[in-house]
Amino acid sequence: MAGDQQGLKTLIPTWDRVLIKRVDSVNGIIIPASVSSQTGMQRGLIQACGVGVRKVKPGEEVFFTHPANAPTDLIEFDGQEYVVIPEDSVVAVVREA
């Protein structure tokens, strides 16, 4: 969960929202911003989920959409940047085969 090491602060999204920390590289390869802007697709790690979220859970790596007209919030918390999106914007979960 997003927060400091002492557990004094915790950031939890409301209802159907998911708190995601974006991933800028895959297997050490940096994903250029131009790829995300062209496809509207981004990759990240779920940090926390609102109480209404049912399909994903914290710790999962996901692909999510971030189109210009979607309700999306960028939050800076404890020196880290997070994206808060509706659960429906998560399009795929990365899992080991």
C-alpha cells in the first residue's frame, strides 16, 4: 500500500478506483513515453484498491488505458507519483504462466 515506512499514512482510493504506480521499464528496457501516448496504454503496479474493486488486487501488474477524456487523477504522495483510475480502465493483468 502507498504510505510511509512507519505506517502512519496510507492512501486508499474511493469506491471503484485503483491506485497505480506506473512502470517505466520492462525487463530493464525503458518504455518510451511516445509508445504510451500513441496507444493510450500504460503499464503499472496496483498499490491499493477502493472497497468496490472486485477484479484486481494490490501487487498485481496491469496494463491500463489513460485516454485524454477518461476520469484520471495524478497524485503525488510521499514523494511518489500515482495514477488513480476507475477499475474499468484496467484492461489486462500480467501473470506468470
